[in-house]
Amino acid sequence: MNSVDPAPLPLHLLSILLLGTGLALLTGPAAAADTFSFDVEEFSRKPYDFNGYAELKAEHEAIDESGALGRIDGSEPLDSTRQRATGTVQFSGTYRWSQASFNWLLTAAGQQASDGWHDTADVYEAFFDVTPATNTTATIGKTSYNWGTGYAWNPVGFINRPKDPGDPEESREGYLTMAAETIKSFDGALRNVAVTGVLLPVLSGVNEDFGAADQLDLAVKVYLLLLDTDIDLVALIGDDQTSRFGIDFSRNLTTNFEVHGEIAYRHETTKVVLSPDGSVVRRSESASSWLLGLRHLSTFELTTIIEYYHNGGGYSDEELSRFYRLVDTAPQQARSLARSGYGRPFAGRDYLYARFSVKEPFDLLYLTPALTTIVNIADGSFSLAPELMYTGFTNWELRLRVTLLAGEAGTEYGEKANDARAELRLRYYF
């Protein structure tokens, strides 16, 4: 069936209306008056901050020689196991003067692996921000965004780098952007409003992995603190991007019990699909993705995080199984399909994430055991990662983690490149 694209003007108007509504709330008569204050600590503090960490990590992997994703390049693994030793340094800081500051986050790593030596050095963030007026900030440079309330996934994180659900709190590389944010406080049910606008250019050598070259994207976020609930209204439009709109929320039901959720709509995106007869078709379809989760802290320091994620643009169980079978019969075509979407992490449609961690159980000082699992709901395959963290020395952190993958042939985790991975990480914070 041929579809007719709607005129782009209403979608642009919707994003502009979203931005305008937020600005109207900020400038409305209910806004609280600005007050002058003098903070002695603010006046006397140093103009700079530096921090970071140095890390050593050893990894051992058990290779799944029958896994489709491990054989997709057509070669056989040289060994049934693989080892890596990695050293990483991450350095962040801020230098302030007057109403401006420069902020940076740098990372460098060297790795000795079974296939040789690898090293990288990256600028994750490097941006200027200035506060020209009370409650208003402008930013230019390479900035990392963390839009959304989800812990493992963020459907409304339109300008976020994807998280690694195994380490969702780790720093991620940003994009080169220009942004402005203004915040106001109110009396009544609506306590706070913040409007953020972000311009993200895509040029040759600039943000090339975000979209097609020679385009300018606009992202808008309106934050509301309404009835003690955090709410974000989010939109992304661009010259070449399909328009996206979303909303998220987070609310503390009690002091130690929080619920959160996100829903995102993406208009008319192109999806590459392997059909039952072996042909490859491109479909133009709109998709909605959503997430619902909770976080709870018990009286005995057990932290529970549970999230359900529906990926509306993902592949069905049958579509993924068809792709895995193709690796044996047409590996070159499978490699092309992997780059077109089948090979991306969490390419399925429905996932469950759960993490349980308890601080110092049985009075074992400085020890925090945890258990994390991710389940593909459709095919029943899953990962299971028990870990143990020790923090008995100031600024030092030692973590041991084992990740096990389980699933039948033709399932997502059953076709991964490895069956298990053990990791020992030593990190020093400065």
C-alpha cells in the first residue's frame, strides 16, 4: 500500500507550539519574582573543579561458536575463549569566570586483546555555557544529553547516545550542539517550568552519525513539576529526520518508592525487513515505543529497579529468527542486514530489565552484591549478571561481575557471539 506523507508544516508547528507554550508559562503573571541573594560560599569558592578516575579491567569471554552474531563475518573464531585487558583514564573539569564556564570530559583507553593492541582517545564533552540572566543558560559545544526518566532505556532520548543497560550510569559521548534553557518557579500545583531548545547540526565531520549530512535538527524539551510529578514534553524535528514526539514522567509515591515512564512516537521511519521469501523490503511506518518502571529502596537497603520496554520499531520474534538462519545460507546479505538494523542491540520488540542490589548484607562492611537480568519477552532468552562490589578503601572500587547468556537456537541471546563473560574491574576516583 502506498502511503501519502502529511505536509511537514503541522509537525513543525507542533514543535514550535510546544516551545511557545513553555515560554508562555515562563513569562505568565503567576511567575515568582526574581530575588537578589548573596552567597558567601559561592563568592569564595575556587574557579575550577577537577575529577575523574583511572581504571584497570580484565575480561574473559567464552565464545559461542554456533552463535549467528559471532559468525556473521564468515570467519571461525581462532579460540573458544577470548581475553582482554584494558586501562582507561577519564578526566572531567569545569573552569568558571564571571557568568560563564568551560566544561570538559575526556577519556582515553588502551586495550590488549586476543586480536592485538587497540587504543582510543575521545572528547566526550567540551562546551561553554553562560548565564546572561537569572535562571537562563546558553550552551555551545559538545554536550552529552540524558533526556528521559528510564534507567536502562530512554525512548524519548532523541538526542541521547544509547545507554549500555549493563552499565547505564557510565558517561557517554555527546553531540556538538547549541542550546538555551530558561527556568521559572511558581506557587501552586505547577511549581517549576523549564524550557530547553537544542540546535544540532549535521555536517561533514560534525555529528555525522546522527543523520544525513547538511541538515539542522531542532530538539525541544519542556519540563514541568506538576502536582509533585516530574514531566517532560519532548520533540525533535529536522531537515532529514523523521519527526518525533514524546512525554515522560517520574513520581515518588513514597520516600523510597518511585515510578516512571516514557512514551515516544516516531513518524514515518524507514525499516528494512527480510521477508519470508528471502527478499529484502523497505517499509515506511510510524512507530510508538514506551517504557514503564519502578525503583524501590527497602528498610534493609535492598534497591530494586524493574522496567518493561516496548520497542515499537523493533523486529518480531519470527523476523529475527529468519535473519539468524540467513547467516548460514547468505552471510554477505546477513552482514548488510545487520548494518541496516538487525544487528543493533535490543533489536526485538519487548524486554524486561530487573536489577537488585543490597548494601552491606549481613553486616559485611563495604560489600554490595547485585543481580541484573534482561529478558527478551518474545523468545524467552535472557542475560543474567551477578556481581560483587567492594569499596573498603577510600576512593577505590573493586567490582567482579559474571554475565551469563541463555537461549535456544534462533533466539536473541542464544545467537550472541559469546555464552559468558567474566570481568574484574579496579577503579580509582580522584
